[in-house]
Amino acid sequence: MIYLQCFGIFDSYATMNPITGDVFYYSKKQTPLPKTYPLMGHFATISGKQIFFFRQDDGLHLRIEGEDYPLLDDVKVVLLTQGELNVLRVLKDEAILLDYSYPRPIIDPPINDVLSPLEEEEDYDFGLLIFNVMNDTARKKRIYQMNREV
């Protein structure tokens, strides 16, 4: 069982069995997390589809609507812009494994007007977060590696 933080909703988390795909959703207020727990990924619902980005023993995975995509070293993740849509594309040997289109998030106020200097566009766009992690070797190796204190 792995713990996943909801992307964009701090109070929500889930536990997932990566083998069976069973997912259970919780509110931190109603079901508090243990003091330390292994945060192994994030999840979001985008355009009505459940998306999970997590670490399992063999590395990072992307799971959309029950379909699992191991993001191993021979897999490339690309983020394209097509009009008002972003397209998250997963490629292996230039063959398209996944082509997932979703509405580009509207950041209001614009990111330049946000008060916190630590916020970035990927804090609002789950696909961009996945793309950025997968294209930064150091970040790819360290994400979801340690226990996290709440």
C-alpha cells in the first residue's frame, strides 16, 4: 500500500495498492495520517479522469484510468500545447504509449501576481509537474524517496 497526496487539495490523500489498483480516498481532517508516512506519489482528477504519479519499487509510474505506464529510463515524457489544451505524451522508442489531452489550467491571478515567490506554474498543472520531473534526472531520482513528516 502506498500513500498519495492529492494534487491541489491539501486535505485529501489516498492509499493505493499498486498491484491491484485498489484506491481508497481520505480526508486528513476525518482520517489523520500517521506522524510519519511514506509519501510515494500524487493523484488528481483532470477532465474526469483519475491520474496517479507515483514511485513503486522499479521506479516512477504514471497511471491513468487504471492503465499503468512504467516511466523507465527508455521512456520519454513530452508536454505539448495545442490551443487551449495541454497534451501529456509518453513515448518509448518514438512510439506513442499515451497521448492525454487536458485543458490548460487557468492561473488566476497570473503566476507573476501570486504572492509567494516559491510558487511555480507546475504547482497548478499536474501534467507540467510530471513533465518537469521526468526531464530532470536528479529530481526524477529523488522524488518520493523519503518518509515525510506531517
